[in-house]
Amino acid sequence: MKQIQVTRLFILVLFCSCASYGPKTNELSLVLSNTQQTLSILQEKVENTNDVKLKEAYTKLNQKSVELFPVLEKCNDKYALSPEYVSTLKEAENVLRRLTKNDADITNKTNVLQAIHQDYDAKLQTINNTSKNDATTKIKVIVNSNEEEGFFVFGKLSYEQGQDIKRFRFNQPTQNAVQDFVPGYYLFWLEKEGRVGSPELHLILSSSGEEEKTLVLQTPK
């Protein structure tokens, strides 16, 4: 009887220690599959242009997706990616899908492809830099303003540049603005009393297990 109780206790402890990763879902596979299909459609449109830089940006992005997607699948099998992580991948696919439309209103397609490439690369680098090679890393981002305090911090994904979106808002103003982010490429800016700063691009990734990053943003005039 005592041995059975010990065994049950061991199983309970093991279950609790893994529970934080959450159950695996098929959402990631669907997002990655849709992204691959969208990239294939986009390739046809890119090849029909004479824009050399656009073609180079597409080639780099497509290659990075070939490197990243199988790694994400393995990570998801082991630890289950967080909804926040999958959400950034889904938004990237949404932006790429808009680029495939003939009436796409995104003016600089090359910059968008480069931004998604940077986002993918930040995710891949962070996975490779973690001791367990997993994608569960959350990085604490601390934002300060360079001159005066009390600015609210807003942010969005880098490939949403030019879109009127405020995807993130830190709960506290500077110099106490702290929020967790999954690895990626982001735009952050400050606002206070009608003063709006210019969005600044920042790579948020973990190097050698580092999971905290401090940013000092320019104070709007």
C-alpha cells in the first residue's frame, strides 16, 4: 500500500511539473501549413516582377521558413507553444496573405518580407540559444524613456508598420513599464498627453539564456 501511494505521488508531481507547458494543439500545424501555401502563391507574383530586392527578400524569407517551421513542430511536440507565440506566427501569415492580393495596399512589400524574416530569425536564434532548445521562452521587456518619465508604451509587430494598430500596451508607464514578449521583431513607441513618439524597431530575442531586455525609447517632442 505504501509503495502504491509513493507511485501515485510521483505521478502527480511529474504531471504538475509539466502542466505549465499546456496541452498540444493542432493550431500550430495549421498556421504553418497555411503560411507555406501563402508563400507559394506569393512566389508566383514575386517572380513576375522586375524588382530584384523584392525577389531577394522573398528568397531569404522562404529559406528561413524552411529552417524554422520543422523546429517549431518539434518544439510543439515536446512543450506545446503558447497561444501568444502561435498568434505572432498567425499574424505574419495574415500579412503575407494580404500581399498576395492584386489590390494589396501595403506600399513597401520588400520591407514587410524583411521584417517577417527578422521575426522568424529571432525565434530560431532563441530556440538554438536555450539549454533545452525549446520555444517556450518569454522575454521580460523593460522600457524606459530617455528624458522624462510617465509615458505610456505601445507596440505592434514589425511587419504591421504603416498600419494603424496598437497591439500592445504596457500596464505601467515609464520608468516602470514591464511586459513579457515571445521572441520576435517589434515596434515600440511612447505616448503622453497628445505627444506621440516615432515607432522604433527592436529585435527581442534570448542570447545564451538571457530572458530580460531593457529598451530606452526616444521621448516625443
